[in-house]
Amino acid sequence: MKLPVHIQFHGMERSDALANCAREHAYKLESFANDIMTCRVSIDLEQKHKSQGRPFSVRIDLTLPGIELVVNRVRHEDANTALREAFDNMRRQLEDVVRKRRGQVKQHAVPPHGEEPGK
């Protein structure tokens, strides 16, 4: 990665274990795209919810040349699970971008001349 991973904690004390876990996940994303410019991770401990306790919320902003990817709706009562699910979502988005860059997007078959599509 050209720049280090930026990790922020909101509503909770900084956790070195969570920060290291986030860094490891971020560095694994480089295997899909080595031109990642920045990765910002925000881990929030939300206010108590009446039926779910205090869930953790994770937001990831990933910047590639000309593209910014965001994952921001991952919540779970366990911080490690929320972090893992957020990075899984980011990995899927990143794989889609890389596929499009390579031209590996599925193309629809063109029907023979004179035929209507779907027949």
C-alpha cells in the first residue's frame, strides 16, 4: 500500500488487537489490487440499542486511482465479526472493480440478425 492504514475508534478506547486485525485484513486486500492508495477504517461502539445491546459499527473507505470504495453498513455485537464482515464486503467490491478493469465482465450474447432477444 502506498500509504499506511488509518484506523479510528469512536465511542470506545483504542484496541491494539482490533487495530492489528484491521491492518492484517487491509494488507490482504493488496493481493487483489496492488495500487491501493489509502485505506481508512472506522470502528464505532454505538449507543445502546433497546433490543441488541451495544453493537459495533465498521466503515471502510478504500481509494484506488480514480475510484473510491466504501463499506459502511456493517454492525454486529462482536467487534471482530463486524470487522471481518466489513472487509469481506470490501473484498467483493474490490474483486468486481478488478474484473471490470481486466474486461472480464460477463457479456450478454447478441441474438442473430432478425431475431428478437429472448426467443
